[in-house]
Amino acid sequence: MSPETAFLLTLGLRMAITAAFVVTASVITEKSGPVIGALIATLPISAGPSYVFLALDHDAAFIAEGALASLPINAATIFLGLTYVVLAQRRSALVSCLSAVAVWIALASIIRAVQWNLAGGLIVNAIAYAICVPLLAGYRHVKMPPVTRRWYDIPLRASLVATLVATVVTVSSWVGPKISGMIALFPIVFTSMMLILHPRIGGPPTAAVLANSAWGLIGLGLALALLHVAALRFGSAIGLSLALATCISWNLALWWIGRRKAVR
């Protein structure tokens, strides 16, 4: 087997595995309501596989630097969510989604021009959440109407995330860890939800999922910070495992707190 064929087969397998993760998680989101859906959507179901595949091709220093670049991008994602949530109350899916993505790209361009360290990444995340979480609070409690899946839903989600993974894996050696880390954190799960759910169930219910995602993204930011530190000290495998455990533990804690409040 030629090296080119082996690369294409490996790339295709990676794309299929990641697409399966994202499609499964998004289907569960549709059936579970905005709160549980938000907790699932903020798990690293897109960025996680991208980082695993990067770790197979690059050393721990590459992963650590990529995670450091991803950390401030996580702050941009919360502003993407805020932009969509506000616009989705009255605007169409296309206008709301494109405006949110434009905000993300603009912030990512600014972030790229800055030389970040760990403290700076954590501070910009703290500022973003201090601004956005209170503003999103009023949009969180909307009843999720029944969702009827259309024939193109799964192919669309699979193609979006597979394209993201293919881009990250293919260009990582050319663009380096900083750009790879930024691309890996592109909010493909959020954008697919906007484009698929909004036309069917309306803007406010779809916005409620993203509004509830704000607290989950805090856990993702902590996981990225831990990945940056742990990958350098203990290697990529341990760093990625600790980051995943952080995301899962954080979201389980949010779920448990929400359950206790509901009981009270």
C-alpha cells in the first residue's frame, strides 16, 4: 500500500469516528431538552477527537501549545453563543448563525495576533464569562418542542464535523500548533445545532440550548488549561485523559446541582 493510500484511509477512518461521536451526541441533545442537551454539546465531542488525532501525529509540546491557543478561543465561543441567542429571538436561522460565526471569526483574528500565556488565557475566559453568563440567564428556560428529524440532518452533521477533522489533521504540519489549536475549537457542534434545529423548532428553544451551554464551556476552558500543563509534564495521553475527565466531571457536577435545585 502506497503512503498516499494509507494516509487517505487513515484520514477517512478518523473522519468517520469523529462524525459518529458528534451525530450521536446531537441526537441525544434533541431528545433530552435544553439543559441536558447543553451539557452534552459542551463535552469535547468535536475538539476531543481532533486533539487525539493530532496527538497521534505530533509530540506533547505540539499538543500543549495547541491547547494554549485553544484556551482564548473558548472565550470567543461564548460570545458566539451570546450573539446567536440574542439574534435568534427574532431573526432567521441563517442571519443569526452567520452573524454569530462572524463574531467568532473576528475575535479569533484578534486572538491570533496576541502571544498568549496560561494566565492570560484564563483571565480572558473569566472576563468573557463574567460578561456573558448573566446576559444569557434570561434565555435559558424555554420548553423544547418535539423534534422531527429530516433526511439530511445526519449527513449534514457528519459532513460538517468530518470536514473539520480533515482540515485539522491535514494542515496541522503546515500551520503549526497555534492555528491547529484554533481550528480544533471551531464550534462545529453549536453551528450545526443552529442550522438544523432553528428552522424546525424556532429560535428561542434553540437559543435556550446555547444559553445553557455557558456553564459547560467553563469546564472546557479548565480542561484546556489542564491539557496545556499536563501534556508537557506527563505526555499527551495522560494530558488528554485528564482533560476529558475534567469536562465530564464538570458537566456531571452541573447536572447534579441542577437536579438538587429541581427537587427543592
